[in-house]
Amino acid sequence: MITMGLFGKKEKKIFKEFSKKSVEYLTDINKDTDELLEELQESYSENRFAIPEFMNLIESIKAKISFEESEKLEELSKKIVQIKKCAKKSVSAVAELSRNQRKTTREAIREFNEFVES
């Protein structure tokens, strides 16, 4: 690792400013990612009962509609279940991204501090 002893005061000041700005940017990214995750989790949580309600509705009207209409509803319900699975995977992916971003930020801050302080 290159130490700060190789650089003059001017370069050291530039490195410190760069480090400070980088930490600010990383912190902003963390905040944005956490806000997105929270919004996704809230939205998913609010709508998680829609699928069972929809399936109950389908069951209650199946006897009242034609076989063809019943088949169409069945296909639609399968597609909606797939959408739910996709939404759940998306929430999980953003949660993992958020964890990884926080970990990367902590590591970057630690490395910046080591570099600037040496």
C-alpha cells in the first residue's frame, strides 16, 4: 500500500477531500437503497393477501361461468401467482443489494481512513 508519506500536504489534502466525498456518495447510495427496500417491503406486505383473495373469488365464481371462462381465469391466476413470486424475489434481491452495499461502504470507509491516516 502506498503511504501518505510519499505525498506532500497538497496531495494529502486532495486525498482527504476525495475520501470525504467518496464516503458522502457511498452514504447517499446506502440511504437511497434502504429507502427503496423499505418501499418495496411495504408495498409487498400491503398486497400479500391479494392472491389468496383473488383465488377465493375465482373459486366462488367458477360454477357461475362457462368452462372456457373458467379456464381463462385459471390461466390468469397462474400468471398472477408468477407475478407474486417475481415481486418476492425482487424484494429479496434489493435486500441483498442493500446488505452488500452497506458492507462495501464500511470496507471503503475503513480503507480510505487507513490510507489517509498513514
